[in-house]
Amino acid sequence: MSPAEHEGPVSRNPQLKEVARQLRSSATTIILITASVVSAVAAVVGLQAWVPIAAAIAAVLTGLRVLYSEFVVPLRLRTAAKATVRTYVRDRTGRIRLATAVHLHRGEWVTAAHSVRDAVEVLVRLGEARIPATVLYADQESDLAVLKTERVWSWRGRSARSAPEAGNSVKVVGWTSRAEGSDFVDLQVTLDYTVQGESGGPLLVLTGPAPQRGFPGAPAMDVRTGRVVGITVQYAPAPQDGQGSSYQGLPRPSTTHVALLSGLPKEFR
């Protein structure tokens, strides 16, 4: 069954999906404004009993918004970073590929499908241990894959219900390597990007710094919600010269492509 067949009628209809997203994001604001209006109108028409009730509702909602943005979202971002780990993939030629994966469900890790193509062995680094993993699902078209480990990691990211809109910010957390003397050490890096928009695939196009080596599979997180929207799959550097290097006199930025989690079957999101 294709990922589209897992969706309900709202997810298949772009207009309904957009309306639902706007209602979810604006619900608290609408209630807050309504409570403020009710309080003001009640004071004007002499319904004094309603003034403290509406004011209390407005105060509670304001407090909840502050709590969400100052505590809940940062906590989710830190948790998703701890749920993001290094993977080591050995292919048929014996070559080792380094990538990243994020833990979203019990013992299940989402990564880039191209990083596990032709894999004969996959290891996930949990703390100081390297744990064997099996490829549970892989789709080269969407470039999404799911790994399975017997050992369960205590940290898990939370999947986003919808993708951020153009102009919003996301954080991408991935693992790379750094030389220290004659050895290489693993290092987790966080990069900031701006959403350019959605493309086919489904893909989210980001502008910002070049991803580090080992970033395939790195989760992209919506900074407004702290939820994982997708994983890094491709990087397109800006053209240096020739046709297409600029648009309307401005240099074209480098772009990073993120495969949205909506491209996965529903049971893996």
C-alpha cells in the first residue's frame, strides 16, 4: 500500500489540509481575542459578571502560550537532538558510509534510504555502544528508510503534523566527524535553515549552510513546535558561474532538501 493510501480525505485534499493547519495554528489566538472582546463588550454593556471570567480566560491562555514557547518547544528540541544518533553502514564492497538517524518510535529509526542502499551491515550508535540494526522499510523514490533495533533508546523525537511554511525557520541536527590527531571523533552539529517551500516528493526545500559530512538522515525540526518534519536527503550547492547562477541580479542560494515524514507509511511516522 502506498503512503497516499494511508491518508484520510483531509490529507489528500490540499485545500482542506491548509484550512485544518491554519485552524490548528490559530486556535489559541482566536480564543484569546474572543475572550478579550467579550471582556470589553461586557464592561461596556454592564455585564460585570462576565468581565473577570473573560479576563481569567485571556490570562490563562496567555500563560499557556508563554509556557509552550519557553518550555515545551525547547524541551522537544533538546529531546529530538538526544534521539538523533550516528549510523554506520557497510555496503557490499566493504565501504563504510556514515549517516544519521532519528528515533521516532520504540526501536524504530528514520534515516535516508540512499544511506542504506546495498547495505550488508547497519550499526546504530547508542551511547558508546554500536547496536546492529535491520532495514525495516526503504523507499528510494522518497529517499526514506526505517531501521529497527532490538535495543530501545529512551529518547524519542515527535513527528510534526504539518510542514512549516516558506519563511519559517528549522533546525537540522546531524552527526559528522572531526579529526583529532590521527583519529576521528563523532560530533553532533546543529544548523539553522530557512524554509524556501515544498517541492515534489514530498520534499521541503531549505536555504542555509552546507550540511556536514554524515548528515544524510539528519532530522529537520520546526522551531515553532519542536517537532520533526522530515530528514535531510540531498544538498544542492549554489552555482558558481554560468547560466542559472543568479536570479533577478541576486546570487542563487545553496539548497538542502528534506524528505517529509508524510512520505512514510502512517505506521512509521
